[in-house]
Amino acid sequence: MGIGILTLALILSGFLGVVQDKTLALYTAHTQMGTKPKATNSSPSTKAAGPPDVWQESMFYLHFLALPLFFFIRHDLTVQARALLASQARASTFTVPLAAAQFTLPAVLPVLLANTLTQLLCTAGVNRLTTRVPALTVTLVLVVRKAVSLVLSVVLFEGSDVTWGMLWSGAFLVFAGTVGYTVSGRTSKRDKRE
């Protein structure tokens, strides 16, 4: 079941990549024809705040338009937030310039915040990458990232219910596909030059 879900997710992300490629090609060509923003007269060292980069705009709309979907799972989110706040707490002392303040934090909160920050960096990186390379390359990078993450998770957390032959054969197939794509890309670039 998990492999089927992962396969469906990869196929759908490939379609999303193609749509993003076409959209970016349409709108970046339109914005590149426009004029550059005018500089302000306040000081020579300040730059004019021009329009955001295309990847930033894409990231904003992709996440902003998804916000209403949280309405349908608001009860689940409330239950999860209560479970988070009810988890084992740990006292943390922080030194403030005027006094020492002590307050309790749920033990899982720092892990959740670290996960959120790394997801933000990953999402921003993928959106930036989408504007620079074709959709197939982005999909390939994401597949390699997921494969490395899976292998590391199984090895580091000692997955007991893992068929090691399937794990390493999957890792080999991802590696072979990556090498094949890289070699074919170099060959096609060489053919175009000639």
C-alpha cells in the first residue's frame, strides 16, 4: 500500500512539475519583457524594492491557496495541538537582561519547530529550483532526497520489519535512474552543440 501511495505521489508531482514549467515559462517571459523598477531618490545605497522573484510568488500562492483546506481538518488539528501541549513538559530557564525567566515547554515542541524550519528551507529550495531547471530534474532531485531519507531512516532507526534486499534494490534503481538521466542530459546537450 505504501509503495502504491508513493508511486501515485511521484506521478502527481511529475504532473504538477509540468504545469509549473508551463506556467513559469508563460509568466516569466511576460515579466522579463517588462521594465526594471525605478530606483528611489532617498539614497544611492538603497535599492528599489522590485517585484518578488517568481519562485517566491509561486511559493506564496501555492501555500496561501491551500490554507482553506485546513478548515476541513480543524477538529483533528485541535486534538493534535492539545496532545502536543499535554505531552511531557520540560522546564527551561532562559536568562533575560533584567531577570531570569523560567517557563515550561512541551518536550516535543523544539523537535516540531526544528522540523518546521527544515521543511520551510526544503520547500523554499524546491520552489527556487523549479524556476531554474526543468520539472523532470526537480522530480528526480526529490526522488533522490526521499530515497536517501528512507535509507537513512531505516539504517539509523533500525527498521526491524524491512526487507533489506528490497530496500537496497530500490536504492540501486533510484541511483541508476539518476545516473541515466544525467548521462542522457549530457549527451543531448552535446548533440545540440554539434
